[in-house]
Amino acid sequence: MSTKVGSAGGEIRRLKACISDLLGISAIPSISRGREPGYIIGALLDVVYGTLCLDFAYAEFKIASEAVPVALARFSQRGMSTSLAPEIRASVDTWLKDRAQVSPFVVRHRSTDGDYSLALVRLGIFAQVGWLLVSSRREDFPTQTERLLIGVAANQAATCVQQAQLLTQQTNVAKELEWKVEQRTKELQMANAELEGALKQVNALRSELERENLVLREKVAKVQGGLAPWQLMRAEKLMSENLSGQVPLSRLAEQCGLSVRHFTRAFRKSTGVPPHQWLLNRRIERAKELLPNSELALSAVALECGFGHQSHFTRTFSAAVCMSPGLWRRLHSVSAAPPADGLTTTFDSFRAQAATGS
């Protein structure tokens, strides 16, 4: 009975130790999270070495920036070599090449300082991260529980390394993308600056060309004895805005920066008629625009166009158009509407009436 109790107590202690070991191994991700692969593998060696009371623990792993695998080791005795014996290295290489091997590789190794039991596991399904080799002098090493602990620890470390490598790749891609965006932004800013500079040059050249064109036209006008374009435009606008009144020649000449005599001569050179005749012609044209409106009396049209009274308007209009204002109104009213039945009024009859003064 006492034997059974003792056996049960030993099993309980073994289970407690196993749970404690699993808890220690499960701490690998938390203590190595966000770290470099070298730190993660170092944490793996520390946890396995301390949990299983090993004589040594050795790991080789790959870093993307390094061409040669990196090796880390933990030893129970100082002064031990960090390199593996050639026969051990040959056994490791042979086992790693056989991808069908899944369970840990275990071998008994004889050396000058005693015999060792070696256990080898891959870090990653196909050792894409690296591999882990642990050793103990115990003949029963590794037990089933120790195999389980070694496998769990190796899987957790491999997962952490792969996550760290993926995070590093993502960080590098993000940095590269950020750098490219920054470079592209600088290029666009430089292009925009060059474009703005080019636009300013174009606007400056356009303004300069307009000034040169204006100066050239003024020189041509002066050579021909006429007004400059801006002078002619200002004078015509001023007279057109004051058809119903009188615009003194002195004011027109002043607006153009010329003397009255010079302005009168230059205006006639530019338009072919003196200022008073140009104004009279513009008043006649304005009267032609107003006459078709039958609601306006002839006297109102005369005043609107700057004539003092209707008789003056009638004389001036008849002399310029060869028909009276009333006849002009009837002519354009008839041309705008179809003639009544039997009425055969023609333009010649209106001209005949105009010749008789009716």
C-alpha cells in the first residue's frame, strides 16, 4: 500500500514539474515578442537549458541579412568549444536532409569526457528557420515529457522568429514605400515649382509682347499721322456715351493727351472723317436703331440722338439717308410685316416719295 502511495506521490511531483516546465517554455513568446531573431533563439536556449538541466544547448538559425547561419550555444562548463564535433555535424546534416523525419533525432555520442545523449529538432517544418541541438549525460534523455517540451519550445521559437522576420519585412517595405512617397513628393514639388516658374515667364513674355505690340501700333499710328489704338477707342467711347449731348473737342483732346488741333487731324487720319462728322454719323445710326419702334415719337427719337428739335433731325437724317425719318419707319415696318391684299408698295415708290419730299 505504501509503495502505491509513494508511486502516486512521485507521479504528482512529476506532473507538477512538467506543468512548471511547460509554463516556463510558454513564456518564450512573451519574453521575445518584437525582438530580433538572435534574441528569440537566445531566449529559447536559456529556457530549454534551464528547464531540462542540460549539459549544453546549441542552435543555428538564418538571418536574411547574413549569408552564413548564426550559431548560439549554452554550456554547463566554461571553456567548452562553441563548434560541433565533425561526426556530430555530419549526423545533423544527414538527418536534416531527410524531410520525412518528423520526430526529434536522438543519438548517443561518446566523447573523451563521457557519453552524451543528443536530441535534434528543426526550427520550422523544413528547418527554414534553423535547428536546435540539446545534450545531457543522462542515459534516459530525452524522456517522452522532455521530447514534448523540446518540441513545444522549438515550435514557439520558430513561430516567433518567423513573425519577427515578417514584421521586419513589413517594416522595411513600409520604410521603402515611405521613402518612395517622400521622393515622389519632392519630385512633384520641384516639378510644380518649375511649372510655376515657366508660367511666370510665359506671363511675363506675354505682357512684354503686349507692351511691345502696343508701342509698335502707336509708332505706326504716329508715322501714319493717326491716333494710337487706345486713343481712338477712348475718343469713340466718349462720344458714343454722350450722343444726346455735346462733347467738346477740348475734352476729347485732353483725354487723348493731345492738343485740339493735333487731335482733330489725327482723328480724321484714323477714321476718314472729322470728329463732328463721326458723331453725326453715329447719331444717324442710333436713330435707325430707334425708328422701327413705332411707340417712340419722332421728337423723342430726335432728342435721344442729340438733335435739338425734330426739324433739325428730319433735315439731317434725310440728307444722310435720302429719305425722311417717317418714311424710314414706314419702310421698315412694311418690310417686317406682309403687305395687305392688293397693295403693291415697292421700294422704288418710297424712293419716289422721298424725292418729292413727302
